[in-house]
Amino acid sequence: MVVDREKLLRTLRDRLHEAFMSRYQGAAYARIARATGYADGYMQAMLDAGLAAEREMLGLVGEERQRALRTEHPLQPSEHDIVAA
């Protein structure tokens, strides 16, 4: 069986984005917990299967957190913009 690693990472990004957006939009706790659980389980499965390294996962989580913040607050400067100024 061939594993499409890039497809798995895109799916993980989507799950993380959903989890962060649920939190930032003030969704019900059950929805936040479910979305976070899906993302956590997906990350754990990828780590267990050796499809991604922990450092790579941490970077991906940070990127998706920033993307969700920019989506929710598009006029707010990003952390990168603040540091670069």
C-alpha cells in the first residue's frame, strides 16, 4: 500500500484549522473537544507510523494556529510582522 504523505499532511492541516477556528469563534465546548481530539489522534497516528517527526508536527501546529488567527482577525498584524518591524 502506498501512503500519500502530502495528502495526510493536508488532512492534518484541515483538522488543526477546524480545531483552532472552533476555539477562536467561541464554539461549544463539545465541538472544540471533538475537533481537538481528531487533530491530536491524527497527529499521534502519523507519529506512531513514522510518517512525521515531532518537530515537524510542532511547526505545522504553529503554522495552522497563525493561519486560523489571520482568518479570524484579518486586520490584526501577524507575529512575524510585529517581530520584523
